[in-house]
Amino acid sequence: MTRLECTALNYINMMTLWNYGFFILLASISIGNCQTVVSTNIFKQGFPPMDVIPPVDPAILALYDLSRVPNYPLKTLNTTTNNTICPASNVSCDFNCFGCTRSTDIRICPNDGPGPYTTGLLDFLDSVNVKTMFFAIGSRVSERPDITLREFQTGHVLAAHTWSHPGSLSQLSKSTMMLTGVPTEQIVMEMHYSVLAIEKVTGTRPKYARFPLGDADDRVRAIFIAMNLTSIMWDRDTSDWTSNDPSYHFQPQWIPNNFTDWIAASGNDTNGHISLEHDLFPISATEAPQSLNLLLKAGFHVESPAECIGDMRPYTNQSIVIPQSMVKGSTGVGLGQPATSGTSNRRSSSLGSVMSIICYITLPLANLCFLL
């Protein structure tokens, strides 16, 4: 059951990839808006409790061929630092420990919504004609299905981000066990219910997903592949997550300063970049629209990573075609102001296509991809 209701919710985590550019994870200030409301009662049956790793169900495991998942040892937790212990060697191609990636990784990022800042973010994105990709935690989808539906219906791309976000959602710097320390069967349950939650709201399943905290090795990658999910990563970190830890002495201007520096240096780049930013924390959330405006005013064409790599059908239901981003053109706006329309100013690259280690060098680079 759905209904139209005026509400004042917000957003949780987003990103952007620009052609000679970056993926930025955005957030915005909460503002009132009328939207379709979906009852959370649709999650009363057939779903596990929110924010905990789901119990293993043999019937669900049987849906996936896990025969090619390697049997690497699970990482363990350092009980003093509350961080996982890295392996002695990089045999498993561990991203967090060694920065190792595979050709199956598209290096763009997500994250964690929908949440209390998502509605305001969507309003801002609408004002600048930008479509993005939201990496949704299944528990948040079940908590805010109306926002999830709005993201889908307005042409943004939904991607999976586990059911409970192993590794801790509320305190990224005080991590509990991350995916590389979680048994294969439990990771399957995490991703299955994340995908299923999106399908429950939208009627289709996403083809893209992201590892919480970027924590992945070849075992975790193989699980994603077995579940027909393409992984999304990043290569620029604004370090906005440090705003949640006083020991880092985080300053809000770090975020726009990072983007200003990256934009200034982009003239020497032969490919694009993906930057990570969160709206989980108040400071980083309020900086997101300004960061996007910096990219727009610098002339970058912003779009979802799916559109950036040429995939206009990012769901298992191939009849669903996402709209183009920035079809009216945009040069950035002041917060609360309407977007200007006209011809889009695209920055282009001389690089055609390369292997898919990083999304922006996978296919022709005439665009800036934008991801939530």
C-alpha cells in the first residue's frame, strides 16, 4: 500500500564519478517534500531483524553456485584496537590491507542509505538535473521504503550494500568484524536480503553492489560474482568519516578543499577518479551539495556510474531503462535555487576504453559519473 504524503525526511550516503573527475558521496540538509509513502509492513514477513547478520538459510544458499569461492582464512579481530588483523601476505588480493583490486572491481563507491538526509539530497539532485547511484543497506530500505521508491521512480540507480553493514555502521572508526572476517554463508545472506529488500520495494533486483568499508578480498569478490553482483569501489577518499572521531580533529573545509585540489589537478589526468564521501555524519552531510556544485561549475558532466560505463539497464529486469543525467544541462546552483538549463558542458577525455579495474577507464570517458 502506498500513498502521497508531505514529509521532511533526508539522505544517507552518496558519491560521484567525474570523467576527468571523481565519484563523491553526497548528503544534504533535510527539507520538506511531498512523496510516495510505502508502508514498512511489507517487511513484516520474510526478512530478518534489522542491523544484524541474518541467520543462514540452506534453501537460500542453494540458489547460488559457490563452488568457485576460494577458501581463504577469515580475518580475525584485534580486541585491543577493534580492527581486523591483516594477513601476512597479499595472496587473497585484500583491498583494505594492500589496496589490491581485480578487473571485476569497478572503483566507484556508495553508501548506506536511505536515511534521514536522503529526501533533501534528492531535492537538490532534482534541482541540478543529476541522476546518481544509491548503495542501499537492506535494513535502511526496510526502514524507509518510501524514500527508496522515490529514488527508483525518479531515475536514480539503486545498488546493494548488504543487509546489516558488517563492520559497524554507526562508528566506522570502531569497526566490528568486516566482510573478510565473516563466513561465506553469512555474506550470502547479507547480500541476498539486501537485494531482496530493494526488489520488495521496486519490483526488480540491482546488478551492482558495494563492500562495506571497501573490505574485500578474492573470497568476498567471488561471492559477489556468484550472486551476479558487480562490485563498486573508489580511488579518492575525502576522509570525511574522520568527522565522527574527535582524535582526528576534523575540519569541515577539508571536503571542499579536497575537491578544489582534485579539480585543479585534473588537467593532467588521463582518466577519471572516484571519491568517497559520507552523509552518515552531520558535518559531511552538509558539505555534500557544495562539493557537487564545485564539480558542476568546473564543467563536469555528472551521471550515475551505470550510465558512465554505458549500462542504461542496471537491473535484472532489462525492460527498465534509466534516464540520462543532466539532459537539460547544469552548471551548479546555490542551495535552494532552481537549476539553470541549456546545453550541457561536457569535459571529455582522449582516452577511449581500457580494462575495467576502474570504472572511469572501463568505457569511453566523456562523462562525470556520480554515485550515492
